[in-house]
Amino acid sequence: LNCCEGDILLLLDSSGSVANYEFSRLLLFATELLRPFSLGRGHVRVGLLQVGTNPNLEFGMDVHNNQESLQKALRSVSQLQGDTNTEAALRVAQRLLTETEENVPKILLWLTDGVQPGDVDEPMSELKAQGVSVLAVSTVHGNYQVLQRAVTPPLESHLYSVDIDNIEIITEDMREAIIKIIHAERLRVVDLTSHSAVLQWRPVLSADSGYYELRYNSVWKTDPETKRILPGISSWAELTNLQPDTTYTASLRPESNQRLFNTLSVNFTTLPDVLSPAVVSVSDSGPRQIRVSWGPLQPARVLRYTVEYGAIPSGHVHTVTLHSQQNSAILTGLEPGTQYLVTVSALYVNGKERAMSVRACTQEAALPGLADLQLIPAERQEVQVVWQARQEGLKGYWLSSHSSSSKPSISSVYLHPTSHSTRLAHLAPSSRVCVSPVYSSGRGDGICCTAERHTG
């Protein structure tokens, strides 16, 4: 299995409470359990610690780098006998599993008859607090409550209590539980587009220990295979100039004069092609201009962009040509309050074209406000109201007066567009007089003045 990377420490009960037959069956179980794994640094490392009166480290993590060596070592293990001093063995296990600088998953697999294991709660808790996953296999004589507290969840896949004669029935399930913990995607795709892919792997070489040979091609072999040599410190590579919506296979072979490594491989399918313009948007709209933007920007594939725009339904069509590295344009000289059809088209280096259209509206032009307003006292407490305004598009005026006396009142009158003055009678002192120009599309800004208190 070239799927995994992690450390597995077998904690094997080798005390006198375990019958010789049970001991041999536990060893056989461990042998079959670990047989499929690739061993060594960058893969799975296995150590064996025996529990007796004093703990005995049968072999450490870096001793066996292949299955033949490990299987031979497991077959030659002798039982210690003596007391079941699991607590002392756990202190050794804690040092073995936490002293390494390897940032990989770590597993303690406890194989025991479960009879009087001792005070293991505290050291087991410390191991789990340091990120170690604890799994356990016990014969039916074991203290199930102690084992329950010891293992990490989920109990249904990390704790097995079986008859020693039928222990082989849990081999596959236990192996799957281990794989879930130490499974490592050795060569994986971390970024994917229609024309590129970024591959990442867990490094197993160094700058001076070798190099990587990377090969990739489409599964249909429509193009020649690409081969690249990467330095030993590499942990990723970007594959470019790929075809869209195409399945590729990539292989990575670590080359070293120190040891052999397995070749890693991965299959992936590029995304469907996204041709520009795939999106067109309008912003910064004003009475006389709008900004149109598009994407994605593809300067290596596009020769130029063309923007065409005209008023709906039958306005004159204007054209702007832009270079391939530009993804927006400001369209000016437009009519206020008008709807336009804007089309952005791309001419590709292969002669193909792609276009996308949107509708955009300019804002209404700001309506002219009143230019001037004067209140001129006249005879008999009347006030002459005089104003000035732009005549273009003018429909009339709204004149209103607001009295702030003890009996507040508001009066309004609509005046002809040719009017430039009017006289107000019986206007209360300090009244507010306002005049606003009225156009077909709305009312412009008015001006207000306060009538001065005067005596006739």
C-alpha cells in the first residue's frame, strides 16, 4: 500500500498473564495486519515495544524499511513473561512517539489480554493529548472499561475484544481504521483550471539526495508525453498548456542513490474551457457615460477586443477597439436617460470570435435649478417675487409660501413657463417663499427666501 505515511508503535503484552498460544496469535495478527504497507521514512514506520516487568523495545521506528525485514523480526520475537507493567511501557512509548520531529500521524496499537493492565489512564491521556491515536485489541478476558477509556474515538473501529482463535476476522477492519488515520495523498492536485494544474506531494528527498522525474500526458495520448526533471527540494509543480476538459495522468518518480522510492501517480481532468468574455458588467453609470468591464483576461489567447454600443432600439452603433490586455472601457458621449445595447467581442489568435451583450442605462441628466430669486417689498404689505431660470425644456414653476405665524399655513400655485415674477398679497411677516422650475422629467432645485417684516 503506497497510500500512507505515519508511525505505528505496537505495544505488545508479553507478560506472564498471556498464554504462549495467545502471544503467538497476537504476533501473527500483527504480521498480517501490517503486511500490505510500504515501509520506511516517507511511508509507514513500525516499532515494537513489549510489556513485561520492565519494558523491552524489540525494535525502533527506523529499523525496518521493507516488509521482508519486518516479517522476519516479528516471527523471531520471544515472550518476556513477568508482571504486566503497562504503565512503565507507556512512558517509553510516549518518548518514542513524541521525540521525533516528523510531522506525521502517530498510532499506538495496544495488543493485550487486558488482565490487570495497571494504572494506564494518565499516560494514555497524555499520549492522546499529544496527538497520538490509541487503538486496542484485547482477548475476551480484558478489562473493557479500562480499554474504553484508553482508546481514541470512534470505539467501534478503534477497540476490538475478540476470541483469540478468531482474531483474524478483525484484520481488515483494523487495517482500514489505521489507513484512515495515516492515509496520505502522496501526489495530489491542489489547483486546477482549463489549461493548467498544480501538483503537490509530500517531499521525500533533499537538495543533495536526488531529484524527481515528472511525466504527464492525456490518457488518450493525443500529444507527446511531457517529461520534467525537478530538484530534490521540490514539493510542487505547475503543468501548463493543457487542453480543456481532458483527462491526464501524471507520475512522479523520486530518484536517489541512497534508496528506492515508489513511483507516485494521479489522474485528473481539466476544467471545461472558459472563453473571454464570459462575463460583462456595467458600472460607474452617469448621464453621459458608462464603464463596461469583462473577463476573464486572456492576453495569451486573445488578439484584441471590440466594444460596440448603440441606443435601443435603432441608435447609431459606435465601435471601440482595445488591446488584449485591457478588460474595461469608458463609453462617453451618451444621451442621458437612455438604454444602450453594449456588445463585447474577442478575436482569438486562432481566428475564432466570441461575443457577449448586455443592456445598460445612462442616468437622467441633472435638472437645472432656479438661477435667482428676489423678494421685493411693494405697497399695501405686498411682496413682488422675481426669479430667473433656464428656459430649455421648462414646463412651468411651482411657487409656495409657508407662514410661521400663530396660525401656520401653506399655499402653492403653478405658474406658466413664461412667468418671471408675481405679486403676493397678505403675506405674513417672516413667511418663506420658494420657487422651483418644473421640467418634463421632474422638478429642478428651487430657491427659498424669507419675507422681511416691514410697515406700509
